[in-house]
Amino acid sequence: MKRIILDKNIKSASSNGERTAEGFAAPVYHGSFGSNRRDFIGVMATLMIGIGCKKFLTTKPTDFVSPVNYFKNASEVNSALNGVYNVVGLEAMWGSQIPIRQNIGTDESFLSYTKWPTGPFFYNFDPSDPYVLNTWRNCYIGIERANLLLANLEGADMDSSEKGAVRGQALFLRAFYYYTLVQYYGDVPLKLTPTSSVNNVSIASTPAKDVYDQILSDMEEAEGLVQTASEIGYGGRISKSTVRGILARVCLTMAGNPLKDTAKFQDALEWSSKVIDSGEHLLNPDYTQFYINFCQDLYDVKDSIWEVELYGNNNDANRQAGRHGNENGISHKPSDFANIGYAYGFNSTTWKLYHLFDDIDLRRDWSIAPFSYSDKTSYKKKDYSDSSIVQRSCGKFRREYELDKPMNKNYTPINFPMLRYSDVLLMFAEAENEINGPSQQAYDKINMVRERGYGKLLTGATNPEEAHLRTGLSKDDFRKAIQDERARELCFEGLRKHDLIRWGIFVDAMKQTAEDFGAHAPASYAYAMTAAENVSAKHVLYPKPALELSLNKALKQNPGW
Amino acid sequence: MLVCTLLAAAMMAHGASILPMIKPDRLLQQIPPLHIKGKVIDASTREPLPGVSVVIQGTSQGSVTNENGVFELSDVPGDAVLVFTFVGYAKQIEPLKGRSNIMIALKPSVNQLNEAVVVGYGTVVKKDLTGSVGQVDMADMDKAPVASFDEALAGRVAGVQVSSTDGQPGAAVNIVIRGNNSLTQDNSPLYVIDGFPVEDPDNSELDPDNIETISVLKDASATAIYGARAANGVIIITTKRGKEGPPRISYNGYYGIQQVIHEMPLMDPYEFMKLQNEITTPNVLQEDGYIDTTAGHVKTIDDYKNAQNIDWQGKLFRTAPMQNHSLSIRGGSQNTRYSVSGQLFDQKGVLINSGFRRAQAKMSLDQTVNDKLRVGGDVSYTSTLTYGTTPSSAENGTSSMTNLMYSVWGYRPVVPLGDTSSSLQDDLLDDFVNPTTDYRFNPIKTAENQLRKHINHYIRINGYADYQILKDLTLRITGGFSRTLKRYDSFNNSDTWSGSKYNIYGVNGSITYYETQQWLNENTLTYNKQINKYNKIKILGGATFQGNKYNYYGASANHLPNESLGLSGLDEGTPQPVKALTEAWTLASFLGRINYTYKDKYLLTASLRADGSSKFQLDNKWSYFPSAAFAWRLINEPFLKNIKPLSDAKLRVSWGLTGNNRVSDYATYAQLGFPMTAYYSFDDALAQGAIPEGLASEDLKWESTSQTDVGLDVGFFNERITLTADYYKKTTSRLLLNAKLPPTTGYSSAYKNIGKVSNEGLELSLHTVNVQTKKFTWSTGFTISFNKSKVLELTQNQESLESFMSWDQWYNNTSLYIAKLDQPMGQVYGYIYDGLYQYDDFNKQSDGSYVLKPGEPVQSGQKASQVQPGDAKYRDLNGDGIVNDYDRTVIGRGFPIHQGGFTNDFRYGNFDLNLFFQWSYGNDIINANRLVFEMGNKLYLNQFKSFEKRWEPDHTNTDIPRAGGQFGYVYSSRVVEDGSYLRLKTVSLGYKLPTRLLKRTGIYSCRFYLSAQNLITWTGYTGSDPEVSIHYSALTPGFDYSAYPRPRTMVVGVKLSL
């Protein structure tokens, strides 16, 4: 009501064309007439319009919810949490591309698709590469979602332990995205609060060590908040075991290159022990069944501690399917792909991986399919000749076990392992060896994994010692054995590249791989040799994405890029 | 809100009425009233002129001439002055001086300085214009047989740049006035249709025959009265209304045919087989039955020289009919004028099963209630149907193999000789092609079976009341409402690529409804006063309010079990994501303008508009758009009086600010969304995710464009030669940019006021009457416009903004355009094509193979050993031996240096002939078709005839790579072609039946005509048509892939008036 002021003042204000309190210019016409009275009427009319204008010019969004008034109760908070999880399952992330395309070029596997002359899988890429950008982008999308949830969680009206569990999961996932970022890109910007403005968006990198410290502190807090694996009962949600197991992985990474914080071996040992000692976990006696479970949405949280859950096959409205079994399946190009799973067989074995196995290791011919499917209407198998090695592709995820029909040519509901009990056992053995040397404890854990791999845990199996690792190894030899065992057990699961990097043997291993291609692969695989040859020291990190650099002036490019 | 306004208006009216009314001066009657009779004829032809309006000056009393040009008036004061006006003729003022019988000869107007020009919120006499306003010569443009006026607009008005997508009936035509201001937002002008501002109209809604005038407001002086939405220029369209005179029934109808201008020449069977022989092994050709070398059945490549060619283009294209019927009745008395019109337009596409249809009905009524009050209104209803496959869009959205023309050009042109059982032409797929890796699909089946239907309904209702408060003061209140309902149907049965068993979706379809509702209220007061002999003033003030609501809803489903049910079986399929959206905006504005004229020599215009928009927050809601212009009519200066040939000379200078608010309605709000893609499944059960989808750009403001214009209008020999020249420079700052955000924010982009762009240009329009005799007249019009854009500032200190063309999944990640600082927007970006690697570049090995000489550049990812003679070679700009990202440079310009039109009107007796040429010069087109059809890397994919000139061991003097001789997926100058063209756009020959002949028939006038559109084109462009711009935007002009071919149209018609 402040606007009702003296006639005179209004007149001078409006004839100067100033803004009134409502913020609009007085119409220019009214000042041109003679009489005061008409001026007064004109001004009154203008004011009345003005009062109406404020309301008139406010249109509230009717199509979406504002974050300001969300996060009120358990259901809203859980929806926001689902959004944080969503990033794990994206096609560009673990739904497909991180394990299938980005981490595939190692000493155990390569991408056998020649249509792309460039890309990280061929070690021929630059900062503008879409994979380089997407991994970065998606991690920060996940982080922003987690930050927004964490910033708003406190006010939600819900049970406090449930709220704690949500907080724990959000903290863990944020930390996991940072762990991914720091492994791929080194020093990265550390953002722990939601983005608040479209301006001032330049953020400098935080040293990798500090990012790791934040990861540890977030994960450690999460460990006290989330439920146990048995309470949850399925593999898609973050459990205490997941947090502990991933903490072991983070600590091993910190203990290796580039930080070389060897004190972290002790932490790795402790975290892996907590998983083992929880009594909740046990290896599935049947190595193949372990993988068939993924294809059929069966859960075995004893063995598959954390898996990315994918759903449906994108034939329906929900777009939550992945490409496991399709790109990394056994090559099969049926015409009836609604009933017979279509697969490209892009993930192939190196000569080395195949020969790491001995003949009675059952894992070999499961992990590396000794055949392709030849028929257009059935799963008829056609064996590879004994000399055809690099032609063979990953056999862990087999669409013939998929249940959802009609199938989609390219998308599958097949889940994918993020943390396995055998991985935890091997991490324990590795940490134990680094601290105490090849102790019995270390031998026991690696032999558990090997026994299962050789089928010695199956009912009626005999001679379990056939599977055992040679005794009396030196610390260095045991380390080598662990490195090989991890390839045998975990091949094609997207872990190898960063294992090699933290062991500091990535570049050498790729040199050897290139030589192997030269010596043992047909000429048509020259591209794979070239890819391995391309690897140089700079490849232990991705470059920072060109897009980020062009927009975020506080950021510096990684060395060598 | 409306109540407020009306109240305000009423109060003002009330305020005015309190004052004593000033009665108009009555003329003293010295001479007794007369009954007068007169005749009006054409000064040059001496033919009587019917329909001429005769008014006694200073009164509303008057009459109209009959078919013999005769009029009668009674009770006329002897000293009265009569005013004669008629469209196309100079206004004549005749003092009666006591005569009771007069003969008047009206002179046809050439370029009338006294013609009224429609500008924002009123009209201005042409000589008094201070701003830059272009007018479309509707009489000329009407001669083009087109569905929509925008198809004929190119080259008609200097400064208006028209680029159309392709030749598809109903395809979008992009109109830009004086260059693009905005990098990422819409650059189309504001349209004002019968007073109703519309930001994004469908121009195909308007029947060109129903348009009375089109004015193009170009400089800020003219546009600033539309303030916040005027930065891209304003196009004001008025439609025909009733005129005083006897009821006139008019019919305009034509019927004609359209044919594809240019079919792409493809390889014939022999050349095709020769290529296959090069690509594959004889074994494959033998297996497929193309050759047979077994004893006794010898069949070789050479035998295909006389083989029967399958002409897929011929099967797809047709000679398509096009017809138009417009019927109207218009007329009125002095107090009541009416108009009723209807139109049916039906254009079948030159591609089978495609076309455009429109039906329209419109009524208008203008009523003078009394001396002070006039009211009127109009109602129109239009429905349009656009149907058929769109070749320029990829069926699956990502692969260029799903565009229609891929299959048309690429399908096998020949079946194995002697194979009489081949069903290639009837099958959905080519048996020799693997459907999982190549998406070729029988194009005839696609065109016949894909259902694509855009069904639009438009309703517009406008009303107005003019109240003359005082002799010089008029209040005008208008109200309008419009509703647009659009429906898009899509259905793919089992005979289409997407619905066939070879794809994953099954029979599928979708229906989407889009609805826009708009209302408008405008209240203006106009004060128009001749103060004294020298001073004239016109003041306009007003308040306007507008509101808009938009929503859409859509559903789609896959795997429909009963395809015979069509779209009504949608509910039986597997549901797909549902679409739903609602949006609204409101705009309140206050405006004022003063026109002041001194001695008819110095003209001053100043305007100010304040706009308040709901799209912005708090202090940013309101913004002010001032403008000022000064014109100096040099012709009225004594020093020019003696230059006899000169009939007009005027210098104009203007400056002003205009705005742009075209951002999404809620860009200032943070958004939380629940998209289908943000779910996660726990325990194999879906759980919905809530995710932040947009960051609030709370500080968002208007984008602002300042423009300076200097113009000159000169006329010679009584306006037989007129020239208008304008130079302008405009700078757009605080660009509303959908700016990229660093990914660390967690968001990809947000609207920001960032960036700066300038446009500078020159426009010339020349109109001459070359010959004017009783029997023969010849007049010409010529327009040319130059525009140069420059990017001055980008997001967050970015030095360049790269744009991608989304047409093929292999190319999508390579940018094709670049906007660099201090350079024009829309530049083409890629490698410089350096011809081919020739034998000289290699060392021949003892085994006959060729090894690239050291130092010769190779592409990124390519091994030197892979390079063979005949391969494409790109320039290694930085000389590091590898052709990669760092070797990309500007390889073309997307926008032309100049564009224009040249029209010639001839009249000989009753014959008239119009020839309209239109051109574009200096723009490049990326002919992406050649990336696919001059490639030779896929078995059985036919290629352009030009690929016959490819590199072959015995044919090395060429720059077309060998079959498969392109490595990777890169853009290079090889496919960037000069897109300049000159086109004989419209030709129209008419014959008007002589009035004498018609006298007894009751027919008022009758003209028969032959019209043609796109008759001849001169261009060096090798694609189907140079007037093409697929996926057009300010950053991505001039791209061609799988365009709908442009037709040539020829019609015969009649224009009849009763």
C-alpha cells in the first residue's frame, strides 16, 4: 500500500518514466493531456493495472516438482535415492560400457570390433572422446543427485534408522562415484554440496589423495548406517558387506600406484576380514551357476555381494535394461532375435588369458567360450579349432539362459557383478601377502577360490588339492600368483585395467600383449596389436574431458594429454 | 486482470467525456445542395472503373461507382470536395466548384507515396515512414502456385532470408530477418496476424489468397513497439475483409501438376555390377547368381550392359496433382462491411502417399454503429492435414540407413540375369542384405505403409471497438482468442521397417495431442492532430495483455497384436513412455509512440514499450524497449526543388532496442523430474527415481538487441524509378543461450544471459517502370541483401562453439559446424580434402604391393600399411604426420553472401506476364548424400552415377576415392559444395477477358492464367536441389541428406469475380 502517495509525487515519478514499486514504466501517453484530474485518473488506472500485474505475471510451473518442496517423507527420500542408484545401471556406466568397452583393453581381453578406429579401447583417443566425457559426466550427475539428497535429508519426516540407511547408501554411492573418477582422472574437483547457481561454476581439482580421504571417511560412515547383506537379501542394494568390500578395494588402490600409501594394506586386510568374518558369505559351489543367476535375476548374496541390477529388455516403457550378454556375449546373429539372443561377441580373450588356465580349470571354457553360435534359429554351437584363441569371446553372460521374452536384439535384463566374495578373498590374500608374506591364511583364501573354480566344491568332487596353488612361493611369486588368479577369476568384469595400474605393470603388460598378438594372432587382428602398442605412460589416466576444460577454467589437463 | 484493464480504459474514456465536447466545424453552406452524377475512368486505358470509392471530404457521406464507372450523389454542397480512392490508383481530390456532372480519370499508381503502410498498431502513409519497413507485393506474390505464402517469400523483400527444409508439402520454411541474433534459440520473427502477435505460427495455416498485406518491420524504429519479442523482426499480416461496394463473389481456382525437378542419376546395372565385382569376390557373385562361369552357362559382368534397370526413383515419384479453390463474397455499405470466404487446397506430394490439404472458412464483419463507434470482428477456422513419410528424418532416430532415400537410391537396380523368380520388388527386404547390420528396406513398401499424419485445427476469433472520444482522439479496444489443436498419428504396420518382424518393436504406433490456447487484449489511444500548417503530431499509447497455455499428451505402444485395427488397437500393445506436459506464460505491456512531422520535411518517431513477462523473476520481469528515428524528406527542401527528375528523396536514421524472451517458460525454476530413464530395480522390481533435471537460472533476463539503421529512399520521374537502400548494424547482447555447463555441475546446460552476436548488412530494393503506354507496360523489381554475422562472445570464455549434425550414428560425434569468436556463425568445420593418394605416394614392393612413402600423412587410427592408392587424403595442417582433430579447419560457409529476387511484370493489352527470379549466392551445402553414395563400401548398395568416375587402377586422374577408399567417418571439403543458385521461381501468364465482352454476362472480371513454380534452376550443386537445409538452425545451416525432392509446379487457373 506504500504506493498510494501524494498525487504530485506520482505525477513526477511517472512523467520521468521511472519504475514504480511494481516495476513497470508508466504509460507515456497520460502525461500529454492537460487536466490534473485526468492525470489522476490515469495514474489510478495505471496503479490498478500494476497491482494486478504482479499476480498476472506469475505463472507457477504445472509440469514438474521443485526440489525446494520435495524430500518431505520416506517415500520422496527413497525416490531421490533411487535416482542416485540409477547412475550405476546406465548403459554408459556399468549397465554396459565401463566393463564392456572402457576397461576391456588389457592383458586379458580386447574389444574385437573394428568399425571404430578411435576410442579408449584402442588407446587412440583425445580429450574430446565421448567415453572420456560420459564417464566423467555421469559420475558427477550421480554426485549431484547424492549431494541434493544429503543436503535435504535432515528435514524429512521418517524413521531415524531408515533415514540413516538412506544417508549411508547416498554417502557410499557418492564415494563410489568419486572413487571411479579418481581412478580414471586423477585429481578431480571435489563437490560435497549441490550446485547452487548457474554462474561461478569453475571448480579446481582437489589432489587425488584428499579425494581418497573423503572417499574413506564417507564410506566408513556409511558402513555404520547401512543394513547387512542378509537383512537386505538381494544384491542390488548397498549392504555393510558391500561397503566393507569396496573399502578393501579402495585401500588396495591407495596402497598401490600412484599414491603408494602402503599403510593401507593393513586397512584392506581389516575390511576384507570383516566381510569374511561376518559369516554371511560363502562361495557358490558351481562357478557356472554363479553367472547363470545373473541371467535369470536370481540372487545369491552370499557370493554376489553387490551387483548392478538391470531390468526388462527395453521392449517395455521402462528403459532399465543393459547390454550384458549382448555386446559381451558369445557371438550369435540369429534372424529370430525375439526368441534367440542376439550377441556381438565384442569382448575377446587375449592369448595370455587363455593360457593362464590349465586344462582342468573349469573356469576357462566357461569364461572364454570355446565356440560361437552358428545357427540363425537356435543355440547350435560351433566349436573353435584349437589354434583359434583370440577369436574366442567372453562366455560368462550367456543369453541362452535369459528368461524374459520376447527378447530385445540389443538389450538384456542380465545383472552384472560389482563385488564378488571371491574378489574379497583374493583381496584378503593380496593384502595378507603384502603385510605378512604368503602365510597359510593367504594360501587358504586363494585356494578357496581355486577349488571352486576347479569344481572341487561340487558334491562328489574328489582331489581338491589338484586345485591348490603351488606351496612355498616367495612373496613376489605369491603376488604374481594373485595377479594371475585375479585374471582367471575376474576376467571380463572390468577390474583388470585398474588392477594393472595400481600394481604399476600396466604399460609393460600391454607391451607384452602387443607382442603376443604379433606372435599368436592372425594378421586380421593387427588392429588389436596396434591398440596395445598405442599404450604409453599417459594412459594410466584418462585426460580431463575437453568439454569440462573449455567451460571450467579452474581445471588443468592431466600430464601427457 | 481483464477487469482491471477494462476498468482503466473505461475510466480514461470517462475522464475524457467529462470535458465539453468539441463539435466539428460545420462548413458554411453558401451554394445550394446539388445532385451530382459522374464517371470514373482509368487515365491510361480510358476504361470505366467500377468500385471506386467517392467520399465528400470531411464527411462520411459517399458512394461507389457501378460497373460502368458511374456514381451518383445527392444533397451535395456545391463547394464540396470529392475524394476518389481505388486500390492500385492514385488518390484524387477534386473540388466540385458547383459542377453537377464530372468526369474523373484516375492514374494508376506506380509506387504510391501516399499508400498506407501497415506498421505496428496502425498505419503510416508511405512518405511519412521513418523506419525500415518492407512490403510484399501481394499482387505479384499471389501468382505463385504455392500452399503457403512463405514458400514464395524468398527474394521478395530485401533483408528477409528464407531457407526451406526441402520440398516436402508442409515442410518448415525458416524465415530470418537481417540475420540470426540468437545462437541456440529460435530466430524466427514475431508474426502479427490481424493484430494478434504469434511467436511461432504455422504459416501453412493461412490461405495465401486471403492475405491482403504483408509488411516486414526490419529496423528497431519499426519493431520496438513490439518490444520484448521483436528482436528478430516482425511480419505483419492482414487478411482480406469486406469493402464498401456491391457484393462481390470471387472465385480463384487452379489445377496443376508437380514433378520432381531433379532425380539423382544412379549407376546403371552394368556399372553397378562392375562395382560389386570390385567390392567382392567372384565366388559371392556366383553364389548369388549374378555371374555364372560354369561350363555352358556363361554369364559375365559384361552381360549386364543391356540388363533391365529397376528404377526405384521412378516407382516412388509421381506426377502429382495440386489444386486450389477459393470462394469469397465480400462487400458492404457505408456502415456495414462483410466478408465470407472459404478455401480448399489439396496438394499431393511428388512422393507417393504424401501430401498436404487445407480447408479454411473465415468471416469478418465491420459495423459503424454511429459517428463515434465502430465495431467489428472476425472468426476463422482452418484445418490442415500433412501426411506421408518424411525422408529427411531417420526412422530410428540414429542411423542414416533408416532415412527413406537411403533405400531409394541404394536398392539393387538389377536382379541376376535370367532370374525370373526374383521378388526383390515385392519383398520387404533385399535377400542379399543382412537386416541386422544394414537397414535397407523396400522404399515403396515404406512409403505405402508408414502412416504419418499431422492433423491440425486452428480457430481464431478477433474483435475490436473503435471509439472516437474526440475528433482527434480514438480509443481502440481489441480482444482475441486462438486455439490450436494438433494431433500427430504414427503407425507402423508389419510392412514397414520398424513394424516388421526384422525389428524389435513389432507393429507399433503413437498418438500425440498438442494444444495451444492464447488470448489477447489490447487497448490503445491514438491522438492525431494537425496542429497548424507546419506541425502534425500523432501519439499512440496503450496497454496490452496476452496469455498462453500449452500442453501435450501422447501415448505410444509396441507389439500391437492386431494390426488390422490400426491405431485404435494401440491399447492392446506393450505401453511405451507416456508424454504429458503443461506450460503457460503471460505478458503485460505498455507502449507509447509519438510521430511528429514538421513542414512535411522533418519526421520524428519515438517509441517506448515496457514488457513484463512471466518467464522471468522479480526485478527481471520488466524491461524497456525505446527507439527513435528521424527522417528528412530532402525532396521538400528548396535546393532539390529544381532537380526535375527527382520525385522523392528521404534520408532515414533510426536506433532502438528490442528484446527476445524465447526461453522455456520455466527456465528460472529448478526442476525435479521422474523420467522413465531414471528408475532403478531392486530385487528385480522397478523403483522410480526422482532426479534434478534443471538448475534454476534465477537471474535470467531479456536478451537485448540494439540496432542502427540508415536508409535512403529516392524516386525519379514521378516515382517511375524508386530505390530504397538500407544499411544496418545490430548487436545482440545478453544472449539467451542454452549454455553448456561444466559437467561437474551435474547438469548439461542452463539458460544464461551470455554471449554476444552482431549482424551487419546492406539491402537494396529497386523498382522501375520501364515502359508504360496505353497498350504495354513493363515494370521490374529487384532486391538484394547482404548480411554478415559475427560471434562476439560465448559461454564462459569459450573460444568456439562446435555443433553436431545428428544424421548418422557414425558421424554424430564429429562436429560439423563451428562458431568462432569474431567469425560468422554457421561455418562448416572439417578436414581439407587433398585429393587422393596416388601411385607416386607409394613405394612399389617386389611382390607388387604398395607401401606408403614415409612422411605421407595418415589418419588418426589408421596404419600406414592400410593406406592404398586411390584412398581419400586429407591435409595434415600441423604437419605432424597424423590427420586428426588438430587438422580440422573452416571448410565452408553456411550462410550466403547475398540473396535476392528479380521480378518482371509485363502487360500487353489484356495479357499479363510475370517472371520472378530468385537467387542465393556464396553459401555452401554439405552434401552428405555423397558420404554414403560415393563410398562403395557396402555390397549391393547402389551408388550415384558420379561414383563411376572413382579411382580405379586404370583411371587415376580423378578426385573420387576408390571403392571403400575412405577411412573412418570424417567430414571434409570433398562433400562441401557451392550452394549458390539462380532460379526462375515463378512464371505466370494471364489473360483478362475484356470488360466489353463481359458486360452482358454479369461477370465483373475474369482472368485465365498459367502459372509455374521452380521452372528453371541454374546451380553448380550436384544434389537434388540447392534450396535445402535439413535440421536447420542458426548454427547448422545448409545440410543435405535424404531430402524430399523439390517439385516443379505448373497450373492452369481462373480468377473470376461476379
